[in-house]
Amino acid sequence: MKPLILVTNDDGVNARGIRALIESMRPLGDVLVVAPDGPRSAQSSALTVTTPLRVKKLEEEDGLVVYQCNGTPADSVKLAINRIAHRRPDLVVSGINHGTNSSISVIYSGTMGAAMEGCVSDIPSIGFSLCSYDPNADFTQAMQYATKIAQKTLNQGLPRAVCLNVNIPVVPYIKGIKICRQSDGYWSEEFLRREDPSGRSYYWLTGQFINAEPVSDDTDEWALEHDFVSIVPVKVDMTAYEYLKLFSSWEEKTKVNSIEK
């Protein structure tokens, strides 16, 4: 039986990136697509809990079925696993995102939120992102690396509760793949203030990414800057184990006074 590969994204089911990812996965197995019906960027692992979810089948052919969902990327993965897939997927892939999800962006990313949802369900999962916001970006090299990395994952599996955050640079020649740690960085955020025709204020989020360790050569930001595909293993368990002992002095036990009858 061919592997069943679940494909989703946060740019919407009609985005060029997800079409590139679908074509990348088709040589590897049967493809089930369940993706948002429109852009859902920066949704992280958000779930829809106040309105009903609806899905619509858009196309079906041998080895490929495509659905759209009115929910988030994480909703799409949950629905696919629990209701839509006729069997448990062997792999979840998300993307290919328009724009990087390296460094701190991983915590905001709907692309990675979907991958984390697959990971929570104990399915090997990967988020793919292309370091370009150009609507006409060339996905050719990204597709090649998506196929290669997905094939390795199908062959070797991933540790439990670990998924992969893959970012692909846009350069004439990619030098290879680097296994990296997440760079220490942050967004210097600003809000542009404007007024609508009624004179009421509204704000647009903007900002600039700051790499806090630009010379460290073991990070995803360094790899991308030096024309490598970066792969960061990401954990579901966010416990800072190395600091448990540091906070152990905070522990206390409530004293229960005996009550005499």
C-alpha cells in the first residue's frame, strides 16, 4: 500500500506553494489535501471553537483528493485525521509557505502550527517554507528539497513528539542541507496608525526581524544566509528541563490543620 501523505498550509488551498508541495509529494504516495479556504497566516496552532467547521471537496483523481476547510491550518489537520482520511496518514506536510518561518517566527507560524498538530497525533510531520514573499516566486528548488526530505522522513521516521521546520533560501545555487538550532532572534514590532473616513484610528502590524546572534554558525539564520536549506527539529514538549532545578526552591506544600470535632 502506498503511503498516505496529508498536505495542508496556511496560505490557502489555492496558493502556489501548496500546489508545488502537492506535486512534490505525489511521487511518494497517495496525497490527501485538507487546507484552509483562504489565507490563515500567523495562526500558529489556533483552533476554531465558536463556529462550525465545514469542508468541501474540490477535486479528485487517482492518487489525489483535495478539500478546503473554513478553519485554521491546525483545524484542517485535526479534521483530516479524525474524519476525512480513510486511513491514518503516514506523513503530514505543511507549506510550501510564502516567507521564512525561521527563528522566533516558528511560534507564530500557521504552517508550523499544522505540522505541530500532526506531531501531536504521533504522525511524522514537516513544515516547509520558502524565504520569499514574491507572489511569483520560483518553487523549483524548494520542490526538489521537499521531495528529498519527505522521502527521508518516510524511510527513517522521526522521534516521537518531534517535527521538522524546514526553510529554503531563494538563491541560484543551494549548497546543501544543514541541521540547525533555532536562532535567537526577535521582531522589533511597530504599529502603523491610520484613520478611516470616519476619523477612527486603526493599526497595521509591521516590524523588522533582529538576529540576536548573527555570527553563530549553528543556527537556521546562519544556514539560510549562507545558502543552505535549514532543518530545525522542533519539540511539542516546551518544558525548559535545564531550569527545573533552578526553580525547585519555589516549591511548597500547603499545611493542613487538623480540625477537632
